[in-house]
Amino acid sequence: MAIYRLGHDHIDALEETTFESAGIKERADLQRVLRSQVDVVAPGTMVVAEEFGEWTEGKRRIDLLALDQDANLVIVELKRTEDGGHMELQAIRYAAMVSTMTFEQVVEAHRRFRQNHALDGEARAAILDFLGWTDPDEELFGQDVRIVLASAEFSKELTTAVMWLNKRSLDIRCVRLKPYKSGLDVLLDVQQVIPLPEAAAYQVQVREKEQSVRVASARHASRMEFWAQLLAKAKLRTSLHGQISPSTETWISASAGRSGLGWNYAIRQRDAQVELYIDIGTQDENQKLLEFLQTDRQSIEASFGEELEWQPLPDKRACRVRFILLGGYRDPAETWPDLQDRMIDAMIRLEAALRPRLALAK
């Protein structure tokens, strides 16, 4: 559709042009200006990296890697061509490759981006501020990858493929960037053509509902399988969790011999922990027990073999003594046995180190 200039008593159609005719380059011009104003094609996002391609030794690079306010990664691919080429296929490959990125990996990519462009501020703080978080949440981070394709025009083959993929729960948007000449100026008409703005909100609601069900189901299945494997192995080495069944929760607990005391395993997407959880009564009673245990901290940690975290948790009634391990249920399943062995070993050492002091506390 043409763009018109409204005069006093007439309407003039602006001259449609192409990026090539206007001397506008894909990377040096379009990408350069959009990296600081990505809202033009992807509202509600922030750029975290440019020309990102750490997964490959080849020349393939994501034009702009962004993050939206739901903590999803967003692939932004740019083309100045009149048909979009095969950018949808390229973007899908990129989406698959970044789908396993963790919060810390995105922070590191953004750190380099800020360094390369001499931007003030610290990368982690900038991302947390954008998301409105005080601390990283690996459970919520990177649940999905969105794709934004921005081009002067899109071929029928491309739009047909995108609409078909969107019906199968992908989130791909096509944004048309149409240049016009107005004297010496180049004007840009920016229109989202897929999905149409009127249908976008409804499609997002349907997709989010399907995604939440799918993600929850996958998480539950993964955690159930992880706990089943861990408990089967743990029973061969200790009786602590011998009566516990696998769960879909992020944690499983066994009594530490007194009401309100629990030996807890916890598993998250990228890390795990073992802990003594203390909730024997009031917050004051819980704090006193933690302080009593902590008076023998040096010998307890010497027995355990590593430093422990002694957490009063002032915003909660309970408190705990814990140890964090690297590795989580979103890691490849073939790495689970090693993590499970380390968790069981840490639990045995934690119980042995704290048992004498807990006996005195009784």
C-alpha cells in the first residue's frame, strides 16, 4: 500500500524505493541502527548480542540476539531483499542452537556486546533490571525462543511456511520494512504482516497456554525420572531416604529425626543442592538452632570437607544449612548419573558432619 504526503489541497504518493537503490546496507546500516532501537521491529525486547554465533566454527551468525520481558530469547534476522530469501529456515536453525542457553551464558554474551560497543553499566544488572528481577530465575529463564524476521518483502513460499509453523506453536513474526523517498530523505514504513496485529494477541494467549502445559509436563517427567534414578542409587549407600518415593517437585525430603528437621535434596534446571532444612517452630526457635549448630561450624565443615552455606533466611520462618552442586535436570540425561552420585555423596557427608551437633541440640 502506498504512503501519501498530505498537502493543503492535494495528496501526493511518495516514491517507493529499495534499500539497494537508496544505498542502505543490511549490516552497516539496518543492523547498526536497530541494535539500539530494536523496539522498531520487536517491541518489548532488549538486544543482548550482535553477530552471535558461539555454537559454530563457521560463518553463521545471528544478526541480533534479544531478550523479551518474559525472559524468552528472541532471534532477529534482517534482510534488505525483496523476498526475504530463506531467512525463516536460517532463523529456525539459530533458534534451536540457542534454546539451551542459560542465564549466565546470556549475561556473558551481553557483557561482550556492551564491551564491544563501549556501553556503560554491568551486563548482569542491565538484564535483571530489564526483566524486573532481583535475582536470576533459571526456572523461568529461556522457556521459549521467539523469531522476528524483518525484510523489505516476503515471498509467498516464506509466508506460507511461517503461517504453517505458527499453527504448530512456534512464534515467528514477519515485519515488513518498506523504504520510500521523500526528497533527500528515506522514510521507512514498518508493518507487522504475520501474524496480523488483530490476531496476534489471541495467538499469543493460545500459544502461552499450550506452552505452559507442555513445559510443565516435560519438567514433571524429567524430575520424576531424575528422582527415581537418584533414590534407587541412594538406597544402596544410605538409609536416609529409603522410604521416600520419586516426586515431580524440585525437592524431596526425609526426616532428620525430629519434627521440622529435614534432609532435603533439591534439583533445578542447572544446579542442585543438599541441605538440612530447619523449621522446628517459631522463627526465633529456628534461628537459635541454626546459631547453635554454627558455633561448631569449623569442625562441621572440616568433617564435611568443604564450606557450607549457613542461611538464616530472614524473610522466611525456616532456615537451612546447604551445599550447592553444579548440574541440573535440564542437562543431558547421560550426565545425570554423575550428578546423582555427587548429590548422594554430599548428603552422606552432610548428615555425618551435622549428626553429632544435632544430637547435642536435642
